[in-house]
Amino acid sequence: MPKQTFFNLSEQKRKNLLESAEMEFTRAPLFEASIANIIKTAGISRGSFYQYFEDKDDLYFYLLEDKLKKGKIYFSGLLAKHQGDLIEAVIELQNYFLLALSDEEEKQFLKNALLYTTHRVESSFTSIWDTYLDNQEFKKVGKLINRDYLNSTAEKELLHIFKMVSALAFNNLIEKTVKGLSDDEAMESFKLSMSLLKQGIYKQNN
């Protein structure tokens, strides 16, 4: 997380720094990205950079998680749209990541994250699901899930379902990126995974 000094900056200065960082992380994956390029574009000194962030990784993951935060908000709306059907909401959320991110720079930023994935990158993506079970957000989101569809409604088992869904979604994004699948091919593969999962966790009449 950024240091408090970053949040004390004016909105414009924060925006300039984040845009400079996104430009650099779009140009190159994290391990190749240069702090020198970021501070040059942002017009700040190296000393100032370290007043705001611990290091390059700190800035990178702040940016990544901020982008993924939009997915969390979107997911709540999708659950309401699909009358609490978890699987249908998940499929549309995956479609959002595969198709709706039409901006090429945005796609390249995420592609760099996926091609050079680490445990921390994976944790950032999967936190779309499991953070709901770690804080107050889950109490709100949990109410949107129609438990009548599920074979089990125990919180512990629901957490496990979320983890399976997140692993499948993340692996689908990796597969698309590494194998160069089209959006349609990746979505077809993900829908098959969700269909098989649904057979195990949904009641037979759904």
C-alpha cells in the first residue's frame, strides 16, 4: 500500500504518478519496468518516489488491485442481475475481463501481469472472490447469492466454492494469454468449466 504521504498529494499529482506508472508497466512487465522511467515521466525525484511507495512492487500492486477492485463492484451488480445465480454472475464477470477491457493499454497491462505471474499476482486476481469472506463486504454480497440453488449453504463450503471459481477464472485468463486464444475460445472453455462445476454444486433441478 502507498504511504500516507502519497494520499496527502493533490489529486492531480497522484493522477500524474499513477498514469506514469501505468504507462511503464504497460510497456514492460514488473521485473523489467524502470523506476527511472516512471519518475521522469511523472516529473518527480527518486527521493520523492520513496516517500510515496516502498518500492516498484508496492506501486505496481496498488495499481493492479485498484483495477481489479472494479471487478468486485461489478460482480455485486451481476449477482443482482442474475437473481443470485452465482455461476451465471461469474460467467458474465469473466466475459467482462475477456471482452469488455477493449482499451489496448489496459489489456497489455493485464497481459504483462498474467504472462509473468507470481503468487502475489494470482492472489490479487483471486481476491475478487475470497476477500468477500474476509470482511464486511461478504455480508452484503452473501445476501445476493441465492442459496436455494446450492447443495450446501455452509459458509466454509461456500468459501471453498469461491476458491474453486477463482482458480478456474484465473487459469482461464492465463490459458488465453499464453496460448493466444481468441476471446470466444477462452469464453467457451470457461463456460465448460463452469458447467461441470455447476453439476457438482447445484441442485439437480437447476
